[in-house]
Amino acid sequence: MSHLTAEKKANIFKTYGGSEKNTGSIEAQIAALTERINHISGHLRTNKKDFSSNRGLMILVGQRKRLLQYLSHKNLGAYRSLIEKLGLRK
């Protein structure tokens, strides 16, 4: 069961993608992945031996890294603003 409800997903896509229907936006995809990564990280803080979730987390982090790299090559300004909004790269 996903922790992201339909309303939460729509809110993320509206905030970062422009509308609820713009699910293909790179910024919206990165924001949704960040939300999932934060949720799984919280789960792993209490369940340290859950290795399958740890593997899933590493896959999501790699996917987000590739999308961020693509965005930085295509539109550096959007990349920097998204990093600032999401609180990445401290």
C-alpha cells in the first residue's frame, strides 16, 4: 500500500508540475520521488534490518539522481530552484 494518497499526489503534481494532470514533468517526478524517499527513510530509521526496503530506497535514490542530472543539463535555473524548494544538497 502506498503512503501517497491521490490527493497528496495531485497536490505534488500541481505544486511542481503546474497542474494535476502534468505527471510527466521532470520537476513533479523528482518531487514525488523525494516524498517516497523521505517516507522510506523514516521507515528504515525504526526498522534497521529491513534490507528489501533499503534496496528499494537505493533504487529510488538512483532514479532521482538521474532525473536531477538530466534536469541540470536541460535547464540549470529550474534545477537550482527545485533543489532549493525540496531542500536537497545541504
